[in-house]
Amino acid sequence: MEYHDGAPLRHVGDLPSMGAHRYGDKTAFVFMGGETSYAELEAGANEMANVLVDQGVGPGDRVGLFVPNTPQFPTAYFGAIKAGAVPVPLNLRMDPETLAFVVNDSGADVLVGSAFLADEVQGLHDAADSSTLLLPGVSDEERGIVNLSHAEMEADEEFETVDREFDDVACQPYTSGTTGRPKGVLLSHRNLLRTIESYGSGGIAIDPGDSVLLVLPLFHIYGLNALMGSYLYTGASMVLQPEPDPEAMLGAIDEHSITKFAGVPAMYTMMFREYRENPDQYDLSSLKDCTCAAAPLAEETRRTIEETWNVPIIEGWGMTETAPAGTVEPSRGVRKAAGCIGPPVPGIELKIVDPRTRETLVGPEDLEPKGMAAGTVDFDDEAAVTGEIAVRGEQVFEGYYNRPGKTDEVFDDEGWFYTEDIARVDGDGYFWMVDRADDMIIVGGENVYPAEVEDALYQHPAVAEAAVVGADHEVKGQAPVAFVVLEADAEVTEREVREFTLDHVATYAHPRRVFFVDELPRSATQKVQRYKLADEAEEMLGGEPLTSSDEL
């Protein structure tokens, strides 16, 4: 636990204050050629807090943030928390109707918008129930729009942070809503700070001299807390980019001698494609390690990048609901294959349970050296050590906003949160991501996880990207179908791809159809949106189930 003003850090709003005191003029953020120091971040957050208080924002009030990865985001985020309010980071890539739902569901009366997205945020303000929009460069009293630039110029750079309890809600991000309406996740000061401490004490190795390219959206918990929170906590620097453009990302690593990169599989794929075409254009020798999260990374992709860039790629797992503490693979020491998400970070408990009964298969005590030595779990029997991840600890959220029924559904009486993520554990206590429980395809009674079929597809040299979903089958109930993006100039038939997978997966798991597409639908964090592919598969199959004639 770090200390600020002689006491343990227990208020997220004190994070930039601690940074200003310790690091002063050191660069916290770099954006489009400009730099923001730790002292300037603190001053900007204080100005924002004063502006919000002047607008009537009080403790516990929700403030919507419609801001991309620019220096405005951290000042607005920490400014709201300093004022005792609860920032609601808004997913910039949600459709307008869903965004209006999130604003209204959260109860945010005040929105903070970016000049880069002025039209979009004004449209959201008009559609939602918010009464005030703070927007740089725009003023419209009749519509409740306040020129944020003018307001900040008139605001004091000093602010006395509003006291909040350690267990008070500090932030309310929303789930992606891929299986229904987005849900507000109540994260307390305790949740956010304990997660940062978990990463700092062994989860992520960050030195004050490190820098990271922060292109993962700050409205997502991984970018918000695991990256921005952890790097500010350590006194490191961040280079901000609003969009994952491969040339811009590689160019930034080269230009700023960046030491760390964090992304999702789609980012690594697009970056390596660009690098492969122009290998002499980018110097990536400054990179010490890379982190991949949000989805499993294909083995071939990881091995190729590690060998070409001479940098380890580590994988991890976490959720919005865990702020996002979970597991992370060490960057040094034991190195395992792609799909390994490492052991639990310090200070959190994980176990594996039967996804149907919640019976414990591998308990937290089984992952300790003493438990492993006892030999009560046969880690060589994959079926016995594969199941749903359940997690417990101070990092785990308080519940879903205004959804007590859903909160009760995912927690038990002992404080375990059931994640619906499926993983297995090996004899070293390392977790391996399998898939989401709700993505599992049951083929004639056999469980098939899309990720295992996708891994097989990625081994084909013509396949650049792949995603697998279930489709109705007249005999087996369901069967896999695949969507594939081919490498440039690659030529391969559907049958050739299907036959290739038979050498790598069980017969019942091979895709019955392969659809070639130009791109896969992705969320703001570049996760494949399987639900859209499932709808597309149904449409491409004409609403009819797969038949036995589709078998190989």
C-alpha cells in the first residue's frame, strides 16, 4: 500500500495528487506532440473538480464521460472522483440508442464531452436525460451546453478532495452488453486501488522509467485501471492514441522508444501485418515486453511476433467486475504456450467450479504449494481441472447498479463471484483460458469451445483471422461454423479449410461450414462480437439447420 500525506492511499482522487508530489514535472502523458506532467495532471483534475462543483455536482452524483484517449480523459475522470462524484466512462462505439440508455440508466445528469466528438456528444445530450453538457469550445445556454474551456480557465487549480469512504463507489463502467442490455458495474475506491496494488506487487512489472503506448480505450476497465491507474501509481509515462491504427502504433513505439505495449489479439494482427510489409521502417528494439488481454492469442501469432520482435508477449485475464484483477503470466521465468493466462495476481482468490452445479473442482487451497504437494487434484486430467472461474477478494465489485437480482445471481453467500469464463488449471497453478461459458457449443452432447477450433484455423497459412460460432444442427442440436478472413492474395477453398481442421480438432468439433469475409465484427476493445456472427450464420444458412450432408 502506497502512502500519501502520511496515510495509506484510500481515495482514487488522491492518485494524481500523490503523483504530483512525487514526480512533479515528470511526463505523465504524451499526446500529439504535447506533454502533460504529473503536476499539470493534478492541476487539471482540480480545475475539473471545481467546474463540476460549480455545476452542482455532489458526492455520489454520476458524471458521464464521452471522451477518447486524450489528456482530457484523465483530468475529467480524476476531477469527478475528487469532487466525490462517480464517473461513468461511456463506450464511444456503442450505437446512439444504447448510449442514451446507459446515460439514463446511470442517472448521469452531467456529461463531459470531447471537442474531437462534438457532434456525437451533442446528439447524445439531446437524446438522453442529461441536463448539462460540458464541452470545450461550445456554449448553448438553451440546450444546457457549457463551454468547458472557458469554465476551466476560470477555475482554481487548487481543490480539497471530497472525503469518501473506502467502500464508496468511485467509478461506474458498463459491461459491453453483448448478451443483453449493458449493466453498470459498481467499483469502489477499495476495488480500484487494491487491483492497482495487486498488479504492482507482482502482476505487472512496471518501473518509473517505463513508458506504455495506451491505445486500448480508457472507457474500458483494462485501459482505465490496469494501465492508466498502474502507470500513474508507479510514476511511469503513457503515450495516448485514440484509435488502433497499425502505422501509428508502430511509429509511436519507434519515435518515443516505448518500453511496454498492451493490446488485444486484433491489434497484434494488424500491427504485424504492417511490420511484415515494412520491416525496415520501424525500430522496436526499445520494447521490453508486451501484454495481450481480452481474448486468447493464437499460438502461431504469438510465436511469430516474439521471434521477429525479440520481445515476450504475456497474457492475462480480468473483468470489468474485478477492476480488472485476475491472472497474469510472468514476463520472465516460466514461459508457456499461447492461451496461458498465468497464476492469480497477489491478493485475490480464484477457483474452478462446475459451471452447472458450482461444485468446486479446484479450490484456492489446491493452487498453493502445500495443496499441490498433497496430490488431491489430478492436474493431468484436463476434464477434472476445467470449469468456470470463480473469484473472491477486495478487488471484486460491489454489484450491478440497480440490478439486485442479477447481483444475487452471480454471487454466493461466501462472496465468490461466478464469472461464466471457462478455464483450466495446470500442475504449476497456471490458468489457461478456454472460452466463455455462453459461447460453448454443445455438439451431440460434446462440449466444443470456439477458441479451440479457432486455434486450429489459425494454423492454416492462408488464414489471417478466424471466429467460430454455433449453428443449429438437425441431429446434433448444434455444430460449429467458421468465419474466416484470408491473408492477402491467399487462395483456398472452403473444403480445404474444413479438411485442414480435422487434423487438429476432434471430428465432432470441425466446422461444418466456412464463410469467407473481409472482416470480423468487433467491439470497441477489438473483441469479436460472436452474437453478430451467429445472426449472420443463421441468415447465410437461410434459417435452416445444418444437416448430416454437411459432415466430412
